[in-house]
Amino acid sequence: MTTLHDVPLFPLGTVLFPEGRLPLRIFEQRYMDMAKVCLRDNTPFGVCLIVAGKEAGGGAEPHAVGTLAEISGWEMEQLGILQITVRGGRRFRILDTHVGADHLLAGSVEIIPDEGPQPLLAERR
């Protein structure tokens, strides 16, 4: 399995699925800086559902599984508010996390292999 290190993690109250699109409104400086680095270096960040805590202000605990997000578009119509659109990439499992000096949650993640479409269970038909 492929492991990526120091992936910025963005805990949210919503889920990003592979190939899905998600508009985000970023106003916290740590996430503005993260987006700037991701755009400059053409690197993804991880979107994870929040298990505990809140989206804004820090301290959110992410779910152990998330999706890599690639920024597909951005605009800043209002100073201090960055609007981005992300596209969901591969799913990952968080192996470990740490909070950097910039108060941004990051971690090592293991890419989950894509098993393709799965048949619908009989009880769900």
C-alpha cells in the first residue's frame, strides 16, 4: 500500500467522495495557507468527516478514513475569504496525526485500494 506523509487534513461536517465535487469557503488563516501551498505545489489535502468537535476554531477530531482533495478552481471575491472547489481523489486511512506550528492538522495516510463498483446487497434492493 502507498503511504503519504505530512498530508494536510481538513476535518469537515460533510463527506467528500471520490470523483465528487465540493465547494469550500475558507476564512481561517491556517487553511488559507494550506490552500496556497496546495495550489503552488499542485498537491492534495485530505478531507475527513468530523467525529468530535467543530469545523471552525480548531480541535476537531477527524474520522479515520477520508478522501484526497485536489483544488480544481478558486476565487477570492472578498478579501479574507477564499472560495475553492475541490474534486475528490483516492480514499485514505489515517495512520497518525500531528498539529504543526501553524495549528494545521496533518498526518501520514495510507491509500485505500479502489475496488471498483460493488454489487448492491440483496437486502438493499
